[in-house]
Amino acid sequence: MGLFDKFKKKTIDDYAEEGNSLFNQGKLDEAIDIWVQGLKTLPEPLNAQSEAVWFQTSIGDAYFLQEKYDKAYEWIFEAKSNLSGDGYSNPFVMMRLGQSALEIGKTEEAREYLLRAYMFEGEDIFSEEDEKYLNCIRDLINQG
């Protein structure tokens, strides 16, 4: 480390990469902390920053994997609501939001988001997920 490296300001990418590294090591709480720090570096309003979608989705995903579905839902809902549109049209955001909604008992909302994920990506997006999520919308898929 050079003399001035400790004074170098972290970039958004630095926060993202550091969080990803921790996430991949299974250090989900630490990854969440880093991503929250990264989110705080973005200008307000956050819901107009496309970068916020990535951080919010990543934080929500980490909470989902920890089975903290209420927190996952809150973070991913924020990502979905971003004015840039990057969240609302993102199949992964729709899937995780639907999964989180289902886990906290918001079944009709879950079906809407899971169906959106399916419409964007087809069954492939559910290939590594519990089959209950795809089964939740099977009747809607089979209507067509």
C-alpha cells in the first residue's frame, strides 16, 4: 500500500466489488454493511440513481439468503421502485421481490412479481430456486 492509498476515496465500484467478495465468501452481514456504505455515497434522491438499484437488490438478496424475508422485501421493493426503471424491468428484482412477498404472506403481490419475472425470462430464472415459487404462478402460466 502506497503512502496515499489510505486517503484514496472509495468509488461506487470499490464498494460493489468489496461487497461481492464478502458475499461470495458467505460473509453476508459484512457484505450488507459495505453495500449500505456504498449506497450512502450516492447523491439524493436515491430512487433516481440507477446504481442504487444494484446496491438495494444485493442487500435484499443477502437478506433473502439469510431468510430475513421482511428485510429482503423492504430493500428489493425500494430497488423495484427506482425511477430509473432499472428495477421494475429487472427479472431478478421481480423474482426476489415475489419470493420475499410470498414468504411474508403477501401471496397476491408475490404472484404478480413472480409472473413478471417469468414473463421477462421464462422458466429459466427459476431453475435454481425452490419449485414452490414457480408453482405459485403455474395456474397463471397455463391459462395462456
